[in-house]
Amino acid sequence: MQYRISPKSGEKLSALGFGCMRFTRRGGGIDQEKAEKEMALAVRRGVNYFDTAYIYPGSEVCLGTFLKKYGFRDRVNIATKLPQYYIRKAGDAERYFKEELERLQTDHVDYYLMHMLNDAATWARLCGLGIREWIESKKASGQIRHIGFSFHGGTEKFKALVDAYDWDFCQVQFNYLDEHSQAGIAGLRHAHAKGLPVIIMEPLRGGRLAGGLPAKAKAEFEKYAPGKSPAEWGLRWIWNHEEPTVILSGMNDTAQVEENTRIAEDALPGSLSEDELAVYGRVLKILNEQVRVGCTGCGYCQPCPKGVDIPGCFAAYNHSFTEGYFTGFREYFMCTTLRGVRSNAGLCVKCGKCEQHCPQGLPIRKELDNVKKRMETPVYRIGAAGVKLVMKY
């Protein structure tokens, strides 16, 4: 197993982490026996970072039961997440945290995240409820060793959030399809420059970059390296960067554990050749054939006077065509609306300032109208109203 050193703490973390969101489910619950076999194999092959969350049904209990049964607690780092969107008053964080400790059968969490903390305004709201003081007390007692956040949104909002507090680590979505969307490579480099370990989620886009690739894209990979799986191509692309510390993989099969741990042994930064990088370029060209807006995510159009996350809106809009409407809609809702301060396309007032700075010369106002028509449906408006009501209280 390759280990990467946390820039902040100096700890050795396995380059591959076990994502505990996608355990096999049977009869309405997690198949505990199967999950334990997969996790035990991962630990024996050197994985020392396990990621779960309060809202993953049964996941914390499954992980806690496994660690106690096998006596592996001291061999791994537990990462779990506070459902910060449920916090309404002082004391709520403590209540959820205690429940998580009980589920995990432990007295401390190694890496604790504010779950889906998507902008600095939401963090400010939590600070008004005493979250900073609560975190400091938990770190002083040893119940929380490292504090961080998981993020879905655009580059500039990510940078602002990184700068809003003295975080110990962060978690973002990153893969060869999202190099310039979500936090993107610019966000990763910003966090890395500040000494933050960066944990990577969705390295294969929920499996889309593994088993869900178009035949033409698979053929490009196969032609260059027969027998090397698309999943291996996807993981090696991320590990080719120096910024990521841990890549999370939602493994739910021992064959996946075996393959991913094998790859993690020698997938080092800078290890891909120019010819291999060219293969990714050809695959991306195939994947982007259905892209509707040629936005590169450069961010020159930002900041929008009305707060529209223009690159984020276009990325989700494009994904609604290339990966299916539901995937794009989910990304759009999470990245623009499930937050304290919204950044959706419907906020555009057509001032045109963005178009003056776009290197691609895109008709941004027209395209944002198209985004609004496709994404801000009656279902979206109902969901947005619900989020607004929850945020109010």
C-alpha cells in the first residue's frame, strides 16, 4: 500500500480509503457478513482510512460492529460526518456526535467532517450557534482528532470556505471528468498550498467512469493497454497528482478491494506518461460529444454580482446531457441550492458583465436561460422552497 503523508499532521494515511456508503444491502439492511469480509481484506492490505456519515443508513453501525469484532479500531482512522444541515440550536452538534460515537462503538473520531458544507455563509451560521467553541472543546478532550468538511460546489466558494477557518483537512469530488468543475484542480491546489490533506470522493463518478463508459471510450483505453480496466485508468489519473492524500472508493466486492489495493501500491504522482495522458484526452473528447455549453471552468466570469455560480451551473447542465438528467439535476441542486446563499441560474439579471470576461466568448446570459428552463422545474422549485424553510428554522 502506498501511504501519503498528511501535510498538516504528518500522519501516514493510506492512498486508498474505504468509502462506506455503498455496502451491499439485502432485506432492507446492510449485508454485514459480506461487508466485513471486504473491510477485513482492505485492512489486511493496508487501508487505514474508513469514511462513513450519520445519514448513510446503517453504515456507522456496520463499521463500528466490524471494528470491535475484529479488534481493528487502533489500526484504522474513522472519518464520519456531522449532519450540519440538521443543526438548529446550541447542543444539537453534541447530540448527533454522541449518537455517532455509540453507533461506531468508539470514544473518539479521527477525522470529523461538517457534511456538505458548501459555502462560507453556512459556516458563519454554524459559528453563530457556537460550533467553533464546540469543536475546540472536542479537540481538547481528544474526542475529535482532526476537523474538516466535505464540499459540493464551485471553485471560488471552495476557496472561500478553506480560508474561513483553520481546517485540518477537506473532502471534495475530483476525477478526470471533473478536473475543472466542482472544487476542481484550482481548488485542490489552493487547499494543498495551505497544507490541508485533501480527501477525494467520487473518483469514478459513482461507477460511471468504470462500468458506465460508452463503448468508444472503453475502446480507447483497451487499445492502448489491453486488460487494464477503466476503473484503474480513473484511479491512476487522480494518483498522478500530488495534491490528493486519500482516494475514497465505495468498494462492495472483494475483487474491487483486490484491484484497488493493487493499483494503490505503485500509482505515484507524475507516473503517467505523455502517451497515457493523451489517452485521457481522447476519452474526454468522446465523453464531451454531448456537451451543450463549451465552458472550461476557468472562472474568469466570476464573481457574478448576483452570486450565480456560472461554471457550476454549466457543469451540472452539461452533465444532465452526458450522464443523464437525474445525475445533472442532483448535482445542480446540491451545488447551487442546498446552501445558505444560493447560486442558481435563476438569479441572473442579464447584466452581461460575465460575457465581457469570458475567454471562450460564450453567450452566457442565453445559456443561463437554458439552464434555468431545464433545471429549475416545478420539482426543483418545491425542493428549493423546502430547503429555504429548513434553513430558516
